[in-house]
Amino acid sequence: MPKIKLLPQNTLVDVSEDKDLYSELKEKGIHINSTCGGCASCAKCIITVVEGEENLNEIPFEEKQLLGNVFHITKERLACQVKASGPATIDISMHEQTKSKPVIKRRKKEDVSKMIEERKEKRKERPKKLGGGRKPKAFDFREDKES
Ligand code: FES
């Protein structure tokens, strides 16, 4: 398994030779921007190759259509089209998630059922309301009613 060094985190990641880098990093929980999901049409998954470009696959036609034939100048490739056969170093600093963006965390099903049970127990502990829920009648002050 080839090892890919990710910058600026400076971490090593093992990737398989037959899978593209975008899906490999996504599986490992590393964020790479994309709107097309890895089918080479959005050009948002651009990464910069720092070292080991000889260990990456050749640039396919779809990638050349999006980025042009300027890899020798920019050293940029589409992560969804890159397959590594040896060690390489890539820069993914442009894919860092902004901290202002809210992260939506969903609760696990077990946690939700636990919360529901806790609420039920709390409800049992509460004193029951008296009065049957009826509205009290207004007091009548008229004197003629007494006689
Ligand atoms: S993920 Fe859209 S072009 Fe690579």
C-alpha cells in the first residue's frame, strides 16, 4: 500500500492502488471539497502535488478537460482522478473546512431512546395537577340574587 503524506497536517495515509485519492481520503474522514462526488465534473477537488508525481497515474482526458494541460506548471491535479502507486506528498490546505461553518451532529438512535425514557421518568416524578383542568367560575356580588 502506497503511503501519501498530507500537508499541512503532515500526516501519513495508506491508500490502495486501485482507488482514487478522493474516495480514499473521504473514507478516512479527511475532507476534500467536491460537488460532483468524484465524477470529474466540478473541479473542486484540486490538490497540489509536492513530491512523488512519478508515482501517480497519468492525467486522464476528463482531468485535462477541466484543468488543462498545465500540470508541469501548476502541479495541480484532481483528487478524484489521482491513483497512487508509490509514496507521494500532496498539499490539501485549500480544503480545510472553515470554523464558522456549523457542524450538524445527529444523535444516535440509542441516545434518543435513552432521552425519551429519562423524560418519561421525570414526568412521573412531577406532582399531578389538581382541579380537573376546569376554569373557576367568577364570583357573583349581586345582592338581589341572595333573596
Ligand atoms: S470531485 Fe468533482 S471534479 Fe473531482
